[in-house]
Amino acid sequence: MDVLDVARWQFGITTVYHFLMVPLTIGLSLLVAGMQTAWYRTGKPQYLKMTKFWGKLMLINFAMGVVTGIVQEFQFGMNWSAYSRFVGDVFGAPLAMEGLLAFFVESTFLGLWIFGWDRLSKRLHLASVWAFSLATMLSAYFILAANSWMQHPVGIELVDGRPQLNSIWALLSNSTVLAAFPHAIAGCFAVAGTFLVGIAAWHLARKHRDTAADDPDRKVWFASLRLGSWVGLVAFAAVAFTGDLQSKLMFEQQPMKMAAAEALCHTEQPAGFSVFAYGDVQRPDCENVKSITVPALLSFLANGDVDSEVKGVQQLVGEYKARYGENYPVDARLGELSGKPIDYVPNLPVTYWGFRLMIGFGAIAAAAAALALWLTRRGRVPRSRWFAPLALASIATPFLANSFGWIFTEMGRQPFVVAPNPTGVDGVWMYTAQAVSAGVTVSEALFSLVALTTVYGVLAVVEVFLLRRFVRAGVEGVMPPEPDSGAKPDSGDDVLAFAY
């Protein structure tokens, strides 16, 4: 194992972990804003209770997301300083816009929302949560714009061997980000919707066992369950639609990633979509691979035409060698890879199975949302003992779908950290092996990997503990006590300073 391997593992672990928090925060923030809007317009207490309960869970998750997100920027200087020098004039612009504009607005209005319940007018307080929610989406757009530039560099010129930004509008309107943003946001709503379904179903099961049928909190959980089900189902439909748009862009911009997603070793016309493959998928010649396919579906997904040709890995390797070179540059900073042949084939088992796991877990979550809608039709409360555990378990599925989707996206462009634009400025690409920091030793990289993984493990325990505590407490844990009840506020309110 060398520094490059350790650095990639570290960035992969910290990024995937951080992205577990991001979609839930974005999705919940918009849903909580909608709940508070319903309370503002109707005055019904069930909507206030929904706002406070789901808002508290959102705040716990948001706090953990901020803590884990800070590390992401530091890693560019720790392990990837060569990358930072190469792309800094371009990559820094959307990151600065995210930090100075979106995150500043996000944090400001979140503070107003947290501490403004009894200090701001209802209208201004409602405007605060909407400003925070929309700022989270704006923040996501800038981050995705930066990532999309790595996938498809635009708006630049090559000066002294380094890309320099000459059009911020071209970067922000990159076709890749215009497709990635709605796909990612739909994934966020899928996560939030399933989160509502699982927790609300569990509470409904508790209420059915332990409380009277006229318990007012039942309305909270039933409304949350229905809302989460509809949001989840619509979100998964949007994920499928926007994913189709992304596949067509991938066919044009990163044909090797398209071939790797299907373990398509040989060019086919028309090309079938592989549902399941068995054999040695790792080998780029596919001699021992058997696949169950849907005829011509891959051609349609790639180009909207069932007769389109889709190039295979072997043909693309030859084209990549002719255009980008057969060997790495002779450079001591590349270590063992200096002057060695470049392997243009991504890790086929990771890309092939990652793509299918993304689709599979998403389909399971969509099925759970549809089942929840069916069981709650015409105001019915689910009575089956198996539904609540199933709904709780389904919470994990959209998180897994998002994670496998990002793993596929990032692993599929290897060996590039900045993928070449087939129609862009020639020479603007960077191999991952060139991006790692010079002078960092394996022991130093391993130390940071172990340290960060340990800290993130501890943070995971803290978040699960806090979420579990407030989920189990239910509505009673977030609503202020009645004036004559003599009850004391939940100490968790003081610990987390949520000012409810």
C-alpha cells in the first residue's frame, strides 16, 4: 500500500460518511418548512408538533454534517496539494461561493429560526426557515458545480500548464451540474421521505399498543407517514427520470464510465442492459462473464435510440491511449507508477455492482413508500405487526442508494481525478496518481486515516444516540410543558441549545 491508496481510502471514507448527513438535512429542511407553513396557514397544533419534532432531528443531523464537512476542505491541503495547485484557480470559485454566500445565509437564518420562536413574528419566523432551506439547496448546487467541473471541465483556458477560469457562468451552467443537481436533490427527498415513513410507522405501532384511539398525537404520526410516503414515491420517480438524463450525458462525456457501469468489454450495436452478471467481472476481456440482459435497453439509455452503438472497454482503452498517452510521465512524485503503463479501466466490480446496488436499494425504498400509501389509504392505520419493523429497516435503503451512486460516480472516472472533456480544451485533465501531495509518507497518511476514521466512528455513535433519544421521546420531547403540569423541560433542550 502506498500514499495514493491510503489517501484515496481516507477521502472515500470521510466523504461517504459526510454524505450520509447531507441528503437528510436538505430533504428534511424543505419538509419542515412545509410543515411550518401548514401550521401558519391553518393553526392546527398537529402541524406545529410535526415542525418541532422533525425540526429537532434535522438540527441534530445538521450539526453533525457541519462537523464532518469541515474535514473535506482540509484534505485538499493534507493529501491532495498537487491537485489543489492544478485546479485551484477554478475549483476554488464555487467552493468560495458556497462558503461565503450559501453557507453564510444558511447559518444566519438557521440561527434566527432556532432562537426566534418567541422573539420573531410568525411570518418572519416562517420566512427564516424557508431562507435556511433554500440556502441548503443553493449550497448543494455550488458543491455539485465544483464536482461537475471535475467530471466535465468547462469555462477554462490552459495557461502555463494549469487551467484558469474564464467564465464563471459556463462553470455554473455546466450541462453536467444541470443534470446532477436535480438528481441529487431528488435523492435528498427520497432519504427524507423514507426517514419520515420509518419513524412515523414505529410511533403509530407504539400508539396502537399503548394509547387510546383518540390520542391527538396519532394525527402527527399519521400525517407524517402519509407525507413521507408521497414525498418518497415522487422523489424516486424524479431520481429515475434525472438518472436517465445523466446516463445520456455520461455516454457523451465519459464513455468509459458507461462501459464500466455495464462491464461491457466489447462494443455492441444494439447494446443490451445487464441485469445480472456472474463470472470474473474484474477482467476487461469478459471471457468468463455471463450476463442476463434486456436487449437494446442500454442503447436506449445511452442515446435514446435502440439501435445506437455503445463502445466497450477494450475499444475505448485503445482510443484513450491514442489520445491521452500510454504511460504515466516520468516523475519521481508518481513513485512506482512513474513511466509505467496507464490502466484506463476503472475497477469493474465496483462500478458494475455499485450501479446495480444503487438502483436496487432505491427500488426497495420506493416499494416501501408505495406499500405505506396502500396501507394508509382512506385514513386507515396500519395494523400489521411486520409493517413497523419493515418501515424502520427501509430507512437505510435510500442512504445506501445515495452512497453507492456516489461511489460509482467517483470510481467510474478513474484513473482521472479531473476527467478530460472530449470536446473541451485539450490538456485539461489530471491523473489521480498526480494529485496526491508530495512529501507525505505512508505512515503519516495512515495516521490521519486511522485518526479521522476513529473520530468519525465516535461521532456516528453520538448522532445515533441523540437521534434515538429524541425519536423515542416523540412529540412530548420537543413540545413545552403545559403551564399547570409542573413538568420540567427535557434536559436535552438545554444540552443542544435548540431554544424550543
